Amino acid sequence: MACLKIFSGVFPEIMEEIIRYLRNDFSTLHSCILVNRFWCRLTIPLLWEDPFSIATRNFHFIEIYLHELNNDEKTKLINYRMKNDIIPLNTLFNYSSFIKKLNTKHIIYIIEIWIKEARSLTNKDRAGYKYKECTRLVYEFLFKIFTNNANLNTFEIVLMGYRWDFFEDIFNISLSNPNFIRNIKNLTLYVSYKNAVTTIEYLRIEQFLSLISSKCNLITSLDLRLDYNENIINNDNNIFKKFTSDIIKSQNGIKKILFNGDSFDILDKLYLLKNLNNPNLLKTIIFNEINFTNININIIEILEKLNGLESFHILNCKLNFDNIQQLINITKPFKLRSLFINMIVVNIEQFQLLLEVYGKYLENIKFGKLSDNESKEKLINLMIKYCPKIRYFELHKSVDDRNIHSTFNLIKNIGYNLNYLDINFPQNFNLCSIILQELGQILPKKLKYLNLNIIINLNDFKIFLNNSKNTFIEKLLILNNNSNDENDERILIYLKEHNMKIKRLNYLAYVKGNGVNLSCMKNEAKEFRSYGIQILNYNDSSIQFVDFVKEMY
């Protein structure tokens, strides 16, 4: 009786929490829409929070947004040979009001794909079609719609030199309606210039950074990166340094900062932490591609003044003996949660000391190509001894057929804590065969993510599926580096059969040996859905380590 009351809407707060728990399970959310009107009203906002990042490759949602255009604006689209009936006459919800996250690069990319499907062209018209002009028009329309309706939580602005005109649209729209950016809590600004920066571009970046520092004071997560040719911009007049400092000073509650390895000196970045209004609120620092080896600074002196710091993450950074020793000597209970080791030579004794201090906290780990097999073996054994809580682990380069079984022991030792497993061996046939034959029987009962970028032998794959029949995999990604077409067809059949009696997969992304993505094969994708498997695009679904860490902490 109590459950019936909850599901029927008598206790809407409880039902809303239940639906929110499913926010990343898009297949289940789509099913929830069909239950009743109450469930539909709770579910729709979640599905429309960030549609540009959902990896289903169905971009018809753009047409629903464009329903809000006036007649003159719709006429402009038709002039670009859009299909007359592509924009719906009515919609059930004000969908643009639900959007919480925008990434400018994703939007441009998706619009470009959508235009190719939405236009009505003869073969004669295709050659002279003005794709860029049409893309920018749709881009401008969408941002105007979002400006009038959305309450953004996350704004990721990726500004590349050849996309300057698109940034100009964002700047003008934000300037005319600053409320659009006022409530942003997560800000990413990536500015990349490898060629000359014009005066107007330089001025616009300066004005936009100034606008953020003056209008946005609710930012809790900050990721600013400037990637430029040092011969172009004079460091004495570096707008990025000035306005990064201004942005940090203007915030009252920054909880997470990501420091990227770019042209902005790491010393300046670390000293920016002194500008925090409430340094005790800072919970997370992520260092990505930072070269610590050429700076003369005691990291401990800065980090230990951050009394609220709970975790830090070292991703693909260059560390020397002194840097690692400083980390070992930190006395405050900081938790090293992520470690991406990219060192050719590792001092095993020192690394053991590091793991003795931080191994019990480590949750995400990957390491690059090491110089000798003995170091690899020792490193794996140290992780078995000191790192029981690993959630994300990647196998690539550093593992070979001489230490693969030690790596299997590590996976087995981690057990149910392991949620994300990335395996990348696109060229080593013998190692791929060993992995497929032995991996399935050591996997935990449930995985949120498994990526197999390997060479697949058909018989080995059958063994893997049979051995992993007791493991539920939320999202399985496969990039098959075996170019045999018949091999691919049989693998897809095996995957359908694998999910036939007991549901073992929710999502599948598959790239055939010839490079064709299963998400582009509409009939196959439809058939997989009949087996309860949603098809995703491989490139859109594969974990990008830095983004993964940003999202999780």
C-alpha cells in the first residue's frame, strides 16, 4: 500500500528522489515517461538537462527547441533548404527551461550532424551548400532560446581559433542578458590559440572574463585553460593571469579547481589559491598534465594551508624524486584519490612509500609505459598490497604477456569495488587472446563500464561471454581491431544471445573492424533494442579520464 501511494504521487518528494537516482540511466528514464503523467512530469526535466551530451546519436531534439522561434526566424531556416515540416507545431513542455549544462563544442558538432539530416537537397545543391553559415544561424537561435528560458548550472566554453565567430555570438548574447550566466556553478573556459590573435579577439576574451568575474559569484567548480603560442602573447600583459585572479577573488564558495598544464605558469596557478575568499571551502584540487619538476616551490606549504581540502588528483603529471617526497611528507589527512603515472623510470622504493600513505584512498589509477618488466611487476604487486578500493583501472602499454596474470590478480583483489575497467591493446594479438580467455571469470558481479579496445578472436570472445555470464555490465564498449567482417557479424549475434535470457547489458557501443560504428547502423541498432540493449556511439561514450575525475569529485 505504501509503495502504491509513492508511485501514484501521494508522496511526490520521495518519488522525485527515486527518479533522480536514475538520472544517468537513460533507457529506464524513457520507460518512466510512459508510466503515467506524474512520472512523466518528474522524468522529462532529467532527460532534457544535458541532451547535447547523451550519446544516442538522436539529435531530433534540436527541432523541438526550434519550435520556440518566431515566424521570421523559421523562414530564415527554410531559406537554408531545411525541410518545411521539420519543426513541430506544438510541444508538451517548455523543454528549453530544463537545460542545466551547455558545452559549446558539443553543440556545434551536433548541429553540424543535424543539418545534414534536416536539409532537403538535391545532389546538385549539395556542393554549394553553406554549412558553416547555417550552423552558425542555428547556433545563434539556440543560444537566444536558452538565454530566455534556461537556468544554467554548468557552462563549458571551448574557444578554438577557427570557431571565433561562434564565441562572438555567446559574448553578445551574454552581454545583453547577463542573467543567463549569473547562476553558473561549474565553469570551464578553454581558450586555444596557436596562430596570431587579433586585437578584437584579444579584447573580446578580456571583456568576457571581466563579465564572468563581475556577474558570476556562485561558481563552485572552476576549470580555466589557456593554450597559446608564447611568442604571440606577451606574458607581462597576460589577460588570463589577471582575470583568473579576478574570477577567483569574486567567488565566495569555490569547492573544486582544476589546474591544467598549459601556457599559464604552475607557480602563478598555485599562488592563485591565496586569493580564495574562503579557502577552507576548497575540497578538491585536480592537477592535469602539470610539470612539477622545473619549479622551486614547496607544495606542502601551499596545500597545508587549505584546511578544508579533502582530496587531490594527479593526472599525467611529471614528478621527480623531490616532488614525490613532498607528497609523502604532507602531515594533513589529504586523500590522493586519482593517480595517473606517466614515468618511464619509477623509483619503486619511493613509490612504495607513496602508496603506504595514500594507497588506501586511491580510487582511480592508470600508469603509462615503464622501462623494464621488473618495475611493472613490482608496481602491480604494490597496488595489490596497498590499493584495495580502486574504482577505475586502465590496462594499456605498461602490461604485457609477462605480467598480465599479476594484473588479473590485482583486478581479482579489488573485487566489487571495481566499477570502471578500460582495456586498450589494439595491436597485441596474443595478449588480447589471453585477456578474453581469462578476464570474464575474475570480473566482479557488477560493472558500470567496460571498454575493450582489442583484437577479437571469435572463439576467445565466446569464452569471455560464457565466463562473464554472472556479471552485469551497465555499459559495454568494444572497438574491434580485427578487420574480418564475418567475425564482426558473429560477435554481434553472440552479444544478442548473451542478453536474451537474463539481462546482462544495458548499453552497448561497438565499432567494427572496418571502422563502422554500430550506432550508425539503424536496423542493427533497432534489433538490439528489441533485446533490451540501447546502442551508443563509441567515441561519445568512452571515458575521458580528466572529465571522469571532474564529474566524480
